[in-house]
Amino acid sequence: MNLSKNQKILLAVIGIVLILFVVFNAVWLMNYKSYDRFERDDYTRPFGSSYVLSKDGFHYNIKYPDYLQFSGNLGITNEADTLSMIIWPQAFKSNEYEVGIIIYDAGSEYSFYLYLDSDLNMNHDKMNLTEESSDIAEKLLEERRDEIEEMYSLAENEWNLSSDTKIV
């Protein structure tokens, strides 16, 4: 079978695209399967790629990455849904995580989405808040410090986050 130069180029391009697609899918699958380490039998799967568990006044969830996405998360929310912690495992780094919270104050009706640093303080480098908003968020963070620390401790125990965990 004699192929013209253009046909050979087309076949080469198609072959390269197929190989790249297979490699990308394999890398995605390895990342997806890395979330298996967080799951246990007592979690239920009510929809999609999320697994949930309610116990001791908290709701836990494991959100696997969607197809061809590399970011999933671990979440824990209090019963009143006024404080939620989200932990993003870093792709291919088993002990590195980003941590954020959604904090709501019913009295003022303020709600903030905040990134936290390794001391569970606001990570100002990852946020763009006005000075007034930053002050209010800092106050809420300090008022709820004990609950935030308890929530992080529960998350560490629930998902066996290692003692050498690095919050990035």
C-alpha cells in the first residue's frame, strides 16, 4: 500500500494525537485513583463522583475529580452549615494540600470564602479582599478559631492526613 506524503503526515498526526490522548487519560486516571485512599465503606454515593458521610454533627464529603479534571476535594461542614472546610489534595503530591473555609456569620449575614495557611490563618496571598472585608473576615476567623481547629483535626483523623502534611 503506497501512501502519499500528505497521507503519511495525516496518519502521523492522528497517531500522535491518539497517543497524547491515551497518555493524558492514563495520567488523569492515576490522579483519580489517588482519591481512593480517603474513601471507606461507610460513605454513600448519592450522585456523581461525590461520596458523603454524616456523623457526630458534621457532614464529610469526598469529591473525586471529574473526567479530565485534576482537582477534587475533601469537605467537612458543621450541622448548621455555617462553617465548611475544603481541602484540595495536590495532584501527585500525597502530603500537600490547599485548605480553605467558607465561614458565615448569621448576625451580620456576612459570608467569606477564605484560603488558610499552615497555621490555619488567612492566607492573604491567595485572596483579594478590601481592608474592611479583611478585618471582618479576620474577626470571624478568630471568633470561630476553636471550631476551625476542631474541624481540621476531624479531617486529619477522618482521611488519615499524615503528620507531615504540608498546607500550600
